Amino acid sequence: MPPRRRLSPDERRAQLLAVGARLFARYPYDEVLMEDVAEQAGVSRALLYRHFAGKQELFAAVYSQASDRLLEQVPLDRPGDLLGQLADGLDVHLDYFIAHRNTVLAANRVLAGDPVVQTIIDGELDVLRARLLEVLPLADESVRAAVAAVLRSWLVFVRVLCLDWLTVETCTRTELRDTCVGALLGALRPFLRADTTQAVPSK
């Protein structure tokens, strides 16, 4: 059997993040122990703590990485296809929320008061708001500030609604997605070009 290859610090950090992401997705936050992460990664606890000072720091790094990947996948670069982009963007987030339910609930509820995690969430919402502002077919540039305020509130609404849905599924996934899209279109109706309002696509 060939000897196990020694990992560089960056490779080891990536490995620990992958193990952490898997465990945080599989188990509630309180049930994940740093000892479990070290064992799953095949490293000593001392080595794990050299990379991450504690569980909250590891979780924040895992969540930050997930947030970056989600933003890369959100399709907000197709002019003239606002409804499709909104639906697809929500599908990307719902796919992640469903597959990583424990991680999402931990970030938004268990660690809601953690400033690092909250900064990650706020940063993601700010990026999404800015990108939506760029693709929305505004009736007039003078309404940009009003639309930005609506988007900020809508993104919080979507996150709260999705968190509640993860806890208790009171509707289907498609109904949840279309409710979110419909809420945005209804709120923005006074500010968008008249030709924007169409039926929300179903999948």
C-alpha cells in the first residue's frame, strides 16, 4: 500500500471544510463535535485546531464557502428573462436549503447572533440585491432607491419564509418558489416596465 500523501496547508484546510460541510449538513449543529470532524478527516484534534480555533469558526468558514458557491450558480445574467432568472435563482437556493437543512437552520437560528455568520448572510443578501437591481427592467431610473429598499425587504421575507418551510412544509416546493416570485413582482409592479408582468413559470 503506497504511503498517504502529505497535504499542503491549503489542501488540508479544503479537506477539513469538506468534512465539516458534510457533518453540518447531516446533523444538527449541537450534535457536531470537533472530535468527529478530526476523526472523519483522519487528523489529530491538535491539527484541526491549528486550522480552526473552534466549531463556530469552522462552521463560519463552511457557510462562507457555500454562500460563494451559491452566488456563482444564481443565473442573473440573461437580459429579457426576468421571471426565468428569478425562478431559477430560487431553485438554486432551495436545492441547497433542502440538501443542507441542518446547516441553513444553524446559520439562521442557532447562530443567528454570531457576528461572523451574520456578516456572511448580510453580504450574500447585498450581492443578490445589487445583481437584481442590474437586471430589473425599471420603468425609470428615478425609482432605483425605492426598488433597492423593496429588494432588501423581499430578500429577508424569502429567507424567513424558506426557513419556516424547512421546519414545517406547509406547501409544495413549487408553490413556495412561485409565492416568492409573485411577492416580488407584486411589490415591484409600480416600478417596472408594463411589459414585465407575465405568468410565473412552473416546473
